[in-house]
Amino acid sequence: MKLYLSSFRLGNNPGRLSAMLSGNKSAAIIINAMDFVTSEIRKEKLEKEIEDLCSIGIKGEELDLREYFGKKEELRKKLSQYGMIWARGGNTFILRRAYAYSGFDELLKEKIPDMSFVYAGYSAGICLLGPTLKGFDMVDDPHNVPPGYKPEVVEEGLGFLDYCIEPHYRSNHPESAGIEKEVQYCIDNKILFKALRDGEVIISEI
């Protein structure tokens, strides 16, 4: 699996993202990290993601994981239609629960050997790739429980990376001050991390 991990939106290398898709240039847009907002705001956020991806030649549509809670095999079939995942920001803890409830976390692990498949995203969409979500509560409320979700907090990351990603570091972003605290938490607790300024992107594979 190839990774395109941006601090904020497409970052400074959007052309690289498009080039990473060898054939299937369709993307499943996951905005479940925004499930706590109104349907009107959520629709606006989705339209922005579709527009951004379209600008670099990628056709995106929403993959709402709420429709697949407890329906892993149905999600597996749906996922096979896409060449890329685009996971946007929001609340990392909500997004992690959505991945767990739908079995999306397990399906992504199955995709790791597929070098034609791309996992991309920004902010919360990349924060959950590390080993843990501990410390992210300094920015995101772990006890935010949208309809259809359970109050139990999932603190384990997906473990695709052996380090945590701290986005919006020292950037012109409203969460940057909180990220400073998260970085210090990582330092104090000897948690490996990489801090990204907005515009910066990690491009790699696993």
C-alpha cells in the first residue's frame, strides 16, 4: 500500500498524489471524522473534498462507513471499486471508532500488500495510522459520541506506522497550539512522532 499523508488538505505535492494512482483513479472519500457536525456542514465539507480531488484528476465520492457498521463483507465488496482512500480531518477518536465498527481497519490491513492501492488523507485521517491515539485528546474530544456511536473510547491506532503524526505543527491553523501540547506529551512519554507543518506531506509505502 502506498501512503500520501498530508498535514492539511492536498498539501504541497498534489501532483504526486495523482501520479501514485497507476490505473484506477477513483477515490473513496471518508469524512466520518466529521460525523459530529450537522448534515448541512457535512455536505459542504464533502463537496470541498470532491472539488479538491477533481482538480488533480481524481474522481471522488463519499464512502460513509456508518452504512457499513457491522457489515464488513459488504464493505469489502464496495472497497474493491476504488483505487484510493481519501480520509479527511475532524475528530480522530470518532474516525477510529468508525473504522472499528465497520471492519474498515481490518480491510485496510488486507490491502497492505497491494502496491496499486493508495491510502491518503490529512489531519485525523492520518493521525490514526500510528500505534496509539493517546495524547490526541489535547485537541480532539474522545468523548464526543455522535448518533450511532458507542461511548467507549478506542485508544489503539491502526499500527501501520511505528510513530505518531502530529499535523498542523506551528502552522496558521486553529489547532496548532494544541498540537504543541501533543508534541510535548510525546516527548515526555517517549512516543515516537513526526510533526508536520501544513503543506508538508509524507509519501511512502508499507
